Amino acid sequence: MKWVKRGLLFNPEEHRLPAGCTGFAQSPQALVCDDHVRIYFSTRRAESGGQFLSHVAWVDVDREVRTILRVGERTALPLGGLGCFDEHGIFPFNVVRDGDAVRAYTCGWSRRVSVPVETAIGLAVSRDGGETFERTGRGPVMGPTPDEPFLVGDPFVLRHEGRWHMWYIYGTAWAPGGPADPGPARVYKIAYASSPDGLSWERDARAIVPSRVGDDECQALPTVFACDGRWHMYFCYRHATDFRTNPARAYRLGYAWSENLREWVRDDASAGIDVSASGWDAEMQCYPHVFWCGDTAFLLYNGNAFGRAGFGVAVLEH
């Protein structure tokens, strides 16, 4: 694989976001339309006490993925109610077409006391082309199980040969945090699930991508696409601790390939993209999303500080 970087595509500081939201455009995810591409992302709204809520916003770009056409004036989905799994935020927000509707598989998060956060996967549906979404229920469609006890999230979903397929993450441990880590440090791995209807999911709590930097490697945001008769996955990975201020331990993009969607061979050396020598993605690359628009494959991703400066784009040389 070889990706040609185009640079930063959307900087949230240069545009008006939905009311109260400021900074950050994390985990960009695309919905290809007839005359544009809609890109959903998570932004932040400040609360009293210095905490934040994650809201889903969107921006429309042209099908060449070069020009900003429109920024949504409202968030795509309200946060969950008091005590719900998505009370404090939605991040990420993966969209897939289902006939005339658009499904959004969400990662909702809520604050905890003994650990910083808990997550689960929800489902919302849009019937106005992806402008607004409505939950199918107040609870998640995939949450913790006896074998996946916490941090189920980061869904990426596609349909293939009449079946729904999902790649997601689940927590494997809470490790002791370092001096720069607020609270215990989470460890999570990528897993696979499938479903006949996209509602009831079959899973086996098995990590499908080998770790590269040790057992405490954290893997996040898988994105899967087909090219040249093979399935390809990009994701991001980091060390469990000291990743916020130490670029050597921060997120990088990983790569794996598969013949059957279930068994994956990790091959980061063939990823075809890495951090830049300087600039907005020199210290970190994270939250990748690959999609086809016509005959071109695009890679959206965040850079330094987990997407504070927005997201950029690269094009597959194919």
C-alpha cells in the first residue's frame, strides 16, 4: 500500500461548529452521497468543572475530498439520558447505508468512579439522508459480556454477501497508570463479530490482530475495505501509559490484511503511511477511516493531540 498525503482537510478552529462545541474533530467517518461526501466527527462541548462532552457533528466536502462545502449547524444525535451508556459522549460514529436509511453504530461513553470511563455500542437510524439520527433504543446493541467485561466500542460495520460484519474493540485489563495518566490505564484489543440483521451479534471475545509493542498495546478504530481481491484493515495503536506527552509512545497507524474477514495478518511495514517529519501529524496518527468514492480510496485520520487540529486526508496510489 502507498498513501499520498494531502495534508489537513478540516480544522475546527476555522469553522463554526454546532452551538457550544469548540475544538477537536476526532474520528472522521464518511458517508458517500451523489454529489458530496458527508464526514461525521466527534467534537467537544465544555461543562462546568473543566470536563467535556463528546458530540457528533458533520461537514460536507466535494467528491474529490478537497473542498469544504457545508458545516452542519446542529449535532447529528443528542447524547443519552441520565445514567445511559452514552450520557457523556459519542465517539466514534460509524455510518453504513441500509436501503433508504442510514445506520449509525455509535460508541457511547459514560464516566465512572474507580476508572475514568466505560463504553458500549449503540445504534441510531437516519431517514433524512444522514442529517439527523434517532436511536433504536435507550440501551446498547453490544455491551460487556462475561468474556468482554468492559470497554466494548469503536465499531466499524459493513455488509458483505448478505451478512453484517463488525470490527470493534474490547477491554482486556486496567493497568496501573503513570505520572502523566489520569487514573488507571486501559488496555483494549480489536475483535470481530457478525450478524444476520445488524442487531444481534455473534462474537467470541478473541483478539484478531497481534500486538506489536507488548501485551499492553492498545488497539483502536479499525476500518476495513476491499482492494485487489483482498481485505485490508487500518487501525491505530499505542502504549498503555505515557502516550499523551511522549510522542514515541503515542498512537501510530497499523495495518493488517485478510482473505476471509476473520483471520488477519499484521504487516505494519506495508502500511504505506507514517508520521510526518514536522507539522500537524508529526507526533501522532490516529483514528483512521478508509472509504471509496468512485475509483479512488481515501484515508481520513487525526494527528497530534488526538485531533485537536482536525483531520487530514491521504489518497491511495493504486
